[in-house]
Amino acid sequence: ERQRYPEETVNIVKATFTGALAGWGYGGVPAFSQARRAFIERSHGELFQNRADAVQSAHRAGLRSFLRYGWRWSWRVAAFVAIFNTVSTGLSLYRNKTTISNFASAGAFTGALFRMNLGLQGLVGGLVFGTAFGIPAGGLLIIMQNLAGETLQEKRNRERRELYEQKLAEWQSRLSVTEDLGQTESNAQGGPEMEIARES
């Protein structure tokens, strides 16, 4: 109706992108330094053209590890964040309120989904980990919304009310134009008939 994506969808995309970047940094930065250190330790006997060539080779080895391990962590964290936010947002929209239980349920579902391949023990572990992750994450999000002065539900309700009032005003203005046209038309038709009655 407003010719734009819902704010919840935009927030899910932003959180997923941020999670991907954080995962890339979390996996890539330690891998970069470890690969660079391992390259330096392994290459004591190698001959390089000059010092710049040696440093460049060490950086290339680190960069390869940064990309490889950064990508591994990046897509996993992005998927976790996307599923978690989608479930918690869906529960909040369905229940029309934001509570800690929404985030705990979303965390439990996401954790169980990620550990399902490890059997029943992994499923229960993922459930517990997800719940333990979801409660503080949800609490932090609720605190941030309260500090902003308006929760997402309050904002959504306000926007719906404003949209309803705007459509109501448009409808009433169209209705008044239609009534004015009806009166003008009846006056125009009544005028010649009255003149004919006067002449006769």
C-alpha cells in the first residue's frame, strides 16, 4: 500500500548482512593471522627474490585462509541470523506483541535446526543453546526498542491508523465531490423545466 518493503523485512535483510560480515570477520581474521604465521614458519628455507616478495607471499597465504574460513563462518552466521529473525518476527507479528518468549522460541527452533544432523543429542543441545542465545538477544532488542521511544508494534499500529485516516479522508472528499456533482446536475435539470412551466 505504501509502495515500499515492510520495515520488518528490511530489518531481517540488514541483520542477515551484518551477521554475514561479523561471521566473515570472526572466521577470517584468526585464519589470516594463523596462515600467515604458519607460512613464515614453513618458508625459512625458501628463496625469495627480495623482502617484498616474501611479505607478499605471506599475505597471499593469509588472504587465501581469510577468504576460505571467512566464507565458511559467514554463510553459517548469516543463515542462523536470518532464520532466527524470521521466526521471531513472524511470532511477534502473529501475536501482535514482542516478548522474550518469541526470541527464546526462535532461538530454540534455529539451534535445533542447525544441530538436527547430529541426532537426538545434537537436537537437544541445539535447542538449549538456541534458547540460551535467544533470551539475551531478545532482551537486548527489546531494550533498544524501548530506548528508541517506540516499539515496532506501536509504530506499525500508528502507521496503520494514519493510513486508515488518510484513506478515510480521501474517500470522504470523493464522496463530497460526487454529492456536489449530483446537486449541480439536479439544479441544471430543474432549471429548464421550471422555465417551461413559467412560460405555459
